[in-house]
Amino acid sequence: MKRISLIMVFLLVSTLAYGFEQIEFKMKLGQEGAAPGQLKEPSDIAVDSDGIIYVADKGNKRINIMDRDGRTINTWRSSRTDGWKLDEPAGIAVYGNKVYVTDSYNDQVLVFFKSGVFVDKFGGSGSGPKQFDEPHGICVRQGIVYVADTGNNRVQLFSLDGIYLGSIGKKGDGLGEMSRPTDVAVDGRGYIYVSEEGNDRIGVFLQSGRLYRYYYDVKGPTSVAVDRMGFFVGDAGNFKIKKFNLESRLVLSFGTEGKDDAQFRSISGVAVDKDGNIYVVDSGRNDIQIFVPERKIRMAPDSVPPPDSVKWLNDVKAKVADIAWYKDRLYATSPEGDELVLIQDGAVRQIIKGEGKNRLSEPYGIAVDDRGYLWIADSGNDRVVRTDREGKVVFSLGESGGEEVSFSSPSGIAVSRKGFIYVADTGNERLLVFNDKGVFITKIEKAGRDDFDEPVDVVLDNSGNIYVADKGLNEVAKYSSSGRFLMYIGGEGKSDGRFEGPTSLAVLDNELFVLDSGNSRIQIFDLRGKFLRKFGSEGKGRGEFMNPLSMAAKDDTTLFVSDSENSRIEEFKILRTPGVSLRLEAKTGVKDVRLRWLGSRESYVSHYRVYRSDHNVVYRLIASPPTPEYTDNNVEPGKTYYYKVSAVAEYGNEGARSVVVVAKTKKIIALPPAGLTATPDERAILLRWKPAGGESFASYYVIYRDVNGVYKDIGRVKDTSFKDEGLKPQTDYTYKVAAVSPNNEESKGVILKTATILRRPPLEIEVLQIRDIFPRAFRIYEKDGIGQIRVSNNSNKQVNDIKISFKTREFMDRPALIKIKSLQPSKSVEVNIKPVVFNNRILLLKEDRSVKADIGINYVYEGSPKSYSTTHDLMIILTGRKYTKTQVKRFLKAVSSLERRVIKAKAYKRARGKIMKELDTRYSVIKRLRDEKLGYGEVVSCIYISNETGRPPMDILNAEKAGQKWQDLMSMFDLDINDVTNTIEGISRSIILKKKSKPRRRRMETDRYIK
């Protein structure tokens, strides 16, 4: 069911400060029932980045998944074969591709993929770490899972895979105490918001767990949610939804008791999606109401970096005591089996049990020096031995040398970078120091004001400081490299920073890890002894311990823990967040900003992130360089930019952003281009120039041309050249070129005058057609000419008195002359070459011959005489084409048939349309030609040639009189005998000799359909 309305909500704040805001009721989802899309006592809601809605349907013991319109996508419900059980889903949260659900009946947290596939579960009933009593609200942010442990009056924190990290609060109504916390949310500043139903308040805690403040203007709050500008409270006792901004002011409050829109009966959950829509779950109405608040654009502060966390990686089945890592393998001691264990690639690869002097007795502590030798505290034999990697004893300490250097149940052992051996001589309650040759150096017996009670382990930091774990005193003592006491850490207890039997120490990236065995946890301190965080709890699951004995660091982010009673070695990844990047500096150029900063000393930093803002408001990521430097080339001159950088760990944790650095790029004043030159052509001009000063700071150049006194933009280029094309030859042009700076400032233009040139002669001759010469028809050329040429004026000026000459070499005594009075610029004229008069030598030829003809032109251009000439090859042909007998026979037959049909058609006076007229002409020509006593071939050839060339038949006859045969005529006029024959036959067929009568037929009904 959907309803849309607009309601006005009065804000419970000063009208002078905020006035009124509007909120729009968008729609309602669900109704009471068990069918898909129906709800029964829904307890919480979450919305992912895609707008998919996840509802903890408590009464129906399921999770409902809906789209943004309320259509059911999926339903998760447990069954006997699933391996998980869901009885009272109370809280729900979405993080990445996983969904986290609290089950208040089974006191556990279940983890699913978004697809509904079950992933994991953790928790159980109780009041200890990682135990719950009616857990409700849950929140996941920056890799940390926060669970409102309602019955235990606290909020517990876990890693994403359920490793216990700590808790906030205890039962009570005092500062930092809680009473029935029902929900938890975390904002971008790292503030933790807890709704306390029992204390009628909202508690706000810092990321460290320290109390920040309270909000009391609520009654029985059941839920909290955050957005970038504040947090929302489900004020169930007052039937309202309230919002507080980042300045802690109440800026929104709406709702009353009832069943209508924007009314509530029992608010049980609230969520806000990425678009700001507010989702309110009401277990009393069994529905979800969605509201759209008034949009206000405000800038949120930068998010704080994520807190350090831990991730469980793997475990190896092995019951061992102490462990040490060297290169690609883990060495361990097994006191129960008097063995040395080699572990590689996640499995036990070798068990070494020596014989004779190589036999170990209850070996405990183990360390590896830089050369790969193993140093083992052979506790049962009261000695320290150095062995090779195969367990063979090279030499031992403590078997001789007197009481000062003898051991009693030594346990912990460490090797410094300089080769000194530090041994926790547990039975003698002291720390002994030797060099790598076994020479005694010194001993330490005091832990500050107290003597050692039960020193069990020793470790050194990168500065050579010495840390000793005293299991009897429940303390860790710190000494300088020279043995001077500096401080102690801890004391007996279960609270943070206190121990119950510390058994092992490790230093990772300047942090001290203490294995607090009696409390089944690992506590982490800085090297000054300040407690930072912890992880682990008692149990058999991931990240849980039962009598853990020792730790070993693989590198600064990987830690192994021997979990004795669980007969395993657990491997963890320490998820640290890098520190703030320091000393960010910016140097500006014209087109770039060069950033440098102090590189991180943290070994787990994989790269950096560079953020930029144009107005110091919204910063966006622009680069992820692997080194502490970056050059931003995407900048504009004369503009101010703001930068921040951060360091990113190899597993994704991003540190806090640096302080902002301001960079203003240099403003460019564009200088005019230098050395402007022009290379003219006939119809184009190529302009070239150089950047001013030899270095280009111009974004581009603008080219102008003077057009009727006005400079017009004809092109823009980034290169230092430009070609202006489509110009007129021999024409003056004026150009101006200006440089434009990146800030769009145009320089003063450089002006250059130039002109196009004329590469071709002013006048040119083009031969269109010159026919081959038939000597016996030479007189026809005197009248009709021998061909055509075209004369073109290439210049921009009129040319007058043009004289053209044509002469064939040897066979013309004087050239044929043609005159042209004038020729306009860029114009052409076609000229017939005539008269052409041949000399008698042409009649003396005995065979075909190729000759050259000279064609010349003379004229005056710009006061100077000019001439131009060219030659042309042509043939003098004595004989006509050679035809086959079949071609000649067919041709003559067609001619004879045509003549007969023409005579008959003339007699019958029957012919179609135009044919009749043509026959009249042809018949008279035929008769006349026949009177000249010419053969049929000659006659028809004349007619055909006349028809094809448009020349009068008698002119062709004159050629015949000059002695041409019909074969010569066809050759002379370049005719094909087959084409001529086909034409003659076609003419014959077009002549109708007798009209054919059509047969009469009966009219059919279908005739009216025939068009």
C-alpha cells in the first residue's frame, strides 16, 4: 500500500535560528501478516547503497528483503539443514557485501552474504567477552562491528570476522554506564551513539570508548541512525523521530501517537539511506514509513580514519609452547614431546627429536638469529642451546661457568640485532645477557622496586630497549639497552592495561603486544606503556584462546599465537591505520603543482591518496601515488588550489588527511609570437612562427586574415604553423597571429603582409581532340579542322590578342593560325583547329606513319611577350581497317536489304512517324549518291557517318570522291563495322512495308481488368 502526502512539521528549536522545515511522507511498506511483504513485530531496518531494504521481521523469525518500492525480493528463514538458526532477529546492518543480524533469543550475531548465503556466526549466552544477553541493535562501520548487548548493559566491539576487540559501558546510570542499550550507530567523526532505553538518554562516546556527552530530551529511545549531517533518534516513548545536527542542536522532530501517516505506535528501528530518506520501523503498526526531509546542502567534515583492528587468517593444528619465525617457516618447541617442530605453508613439515646431547627436555623459549641458528631454552636440562636448522646442538650455555651463569628452568629467549642473547632465567628470577659466543655480559634481577618473581619472556624493540614479562608480578618491565630500569606496565586485574599471567611479548611496528594468557587476550601498548587496544577472548572459535602461551611476529602486520589447549597456532593480520602524512609542501609552476610530503615510516603503507579542492570545501580524490610525491598537471594558471594527502595501508585502511596546503599557480601573460614568416604558394600561404622567448606558455594561437579591412578569425592551432588554403593566385593578403594564454588572455598580434604566387603560366593549352589523318581526305580538314583545344587563363588578369598555331612536322608548310581577341581571368575557351592545309608530301606516303604536331600560343602579359607550346602525337593512316569476310558479307547484305526496303517503303508510302521523314532524306541522298555511281557500301557509310557526326552526307561524299573507300570512311571516323551493321539492320526493321491486320476476338469478362 502506498500513500503520498505532504505534512508540515514544527521543529523544536529556536525559530530565530532554524525556523520551520518541511518533511514529506513518501510511502508505507508492509502490513501485519506472515505472507511475503507482510510483517510481524519488525524490529530493525537497514538500507544498502543500491536502495535495497533489509528488515528484521522478528515475529516471523525471518529477514525480509525488499526493493525501494516494497516488492519482496527474498526471505531468509532458518531450517534444520542450514547449520544456523534465527529465532528473534532484533538488529540488522549492511556492510559491503555482507549483512549482519543479531538474534536476541540465541544471543548471537549471524553473518550472511547479500545473496542470503550464510557465512558465519559468533557469540553465545553469558556476560563475558563475546557473550550476549538479548543483543539488539548492530552497526558496522570502517571494519568494526558494534553490538548493543542490551541485557549486559554494554556495547561490544568486534572485527568483521567476530574477533572480540572490547566493550563500552557497564550497568548503571552514572557517567559512562548504561541501562538496556537498544541500538548503536557510528558517524563519520567516529562518534558512537547509544540509545539507552533504561536511562532515557542517548550516550555519545569517542572512538576510544571515552564518554563524550549525553542527550536527555528522549523517553525510552529504541533506535539511532546517522547521516553526514547529524543523527536520528527513534524516541519511542514520545512517538517521535528526532534529529540532532553536528552542533548538537535539535533540528527536526515529527510524529505523534496514532495509525495515520507520520504517526507511530511503537518505534523499533530507524535508518537513513544515501539520499537522505528516513525509514521508520513500527513494531506496533507492523509497517515501515518512509519520509523525505527537506534538502539542505551543507558540507560535512572529513571522516576520521578507521580504528586499528585485526583479521583472522589461518590456523595450524599443533600443540606447542614457544614459536619463532624465520624467513618462510615457523619454528616451535613442544615441551610435552621434547621436540622441535618445523611448520611451513600452514602445516607441520617436520618434527625433530634429538638423541644424546642433542636431546631436548621440556624445551620452551625459542629465537632465531640473523644467521638462521636456533636458540632454545632447554628448560628441563637447565641450559640454553644453539642448534642448526636440523636441531643439531652446536654449543650450549649454562652447563658450566658457576652459579652466576647457570640456569634454572629458563623460558623466554631473545636475540638482538647485534647478536646478544637475552635469557629469562625463570627459576632464578633474573634476566641474563650473553654475546653470541656464549660470553656472559650482565644480569638484571630487579623489576623496578621489586625483584623479579617469574620472568617468562623477553623481547627487544628497534631501539634496543628490553621488555621482560613477569608472570608472577603480572607486569611487564622495561629497560634501556644498557639495562637501566625505565618503567613497568600493567598489574594484576582484568581491566584494560592489567594482566592475569602475561606469558609472551612481541614488538610490531613500535607497538608492544602482550599475551595476557589468564584473560585469554592480547593487549597492545605503545612503547611508552600506554594502553591502546586489545583483541581476543576465551573459547575455541576464531580469535579465541585457551591458555595461549606465546607469540611470534612474521612482520609488522602478521602475528602468530600458540593456543595451547586448543592445540593450534592461530595467524592474525593486524589491521592498522596509518598516521597523518606530515610536512606537505607545494611548489607551483605555470601549468603544474608539485607536491611533496614526508614519507610514512610504517611498513604496511602501500600508497598515498591526494585530494584537491577548488574552494577548500569539497575535496575529491585526484591521484593515488605509490611514493610521497605527486605533480598535478590538470591545473589552470593564476588559480588557487587546496590539497590534502593521506596514507593507505596495504589492506585498505586510510589514515587521516594531512593539514591543507594552498597552492596558487602562476598567471601567464601571453607574449606575441616571434619570427612570423610566410611561404606563399599559388593558392595557399604557409605561416610559421616561434614562441616568444623560445618557450611556449600559450595554450593556442589565433590566426586572423584581413578581409575588407576587418581581421577575421580563420583558425586556431596549438602548433607554431598554419596553412591558409583556397586562395587566389597573385593576390595580396595580410595576416595577424596572436598567442592565447591558458587563462584565455590574448597577446598583441603580429602582422605580416604577403601574396600568393603563380606557379603555372598565365595561359595554358589542353588538347581535347586531334584526329588521325587520312591523306585522301586531307581537304576535309581545311574546312572542318583537325580537332579541338582548350585555352585557359590561369591568372587574375584579362589577356588580349592571343594567337594559337598548329603545325604537323614535315607535312604542313605553314601553321594553322587561330586568334582569340581576349580571355577573362580564370576563364577557358574551346577552339577548333582549322584550316589545316597539308603539302603534297602527305600523298607520297607508302605506309602508316606517326608524326608530331606542334601547338603554340603567343600573347602579351603584364607588358611582356609570353609564349607557351606543347606537342601532340598523331597518326597518318593510309589504309582503312581490315575486316573479316563474314563481317563484310553481313555488312553488304544489310546495306542491300536497307536499300530495297527504302525503295518499297517509298512506294507504299508507309512508315512510322519520324522514320518517314528520315527515309525521305535518306532516299534522296541515296538517289543522289547512286547517281554518282557509288557502291552500296559507300552510300550507306556516308548516310551512317552523316547520322552519327551530324555532317551533311554530301560533305562525306566529297571525301569519297577524293578516293576513299567505305572501309576508309569507317576508319577515318573511327567507326566499328559491327556497330554500323547493327544500325543498318535496325533501320531496316523500323520500316513497315505492309500493315498487318489484327485478328478479331470475342470480348471476355476479364478484359475490363486488363489495362
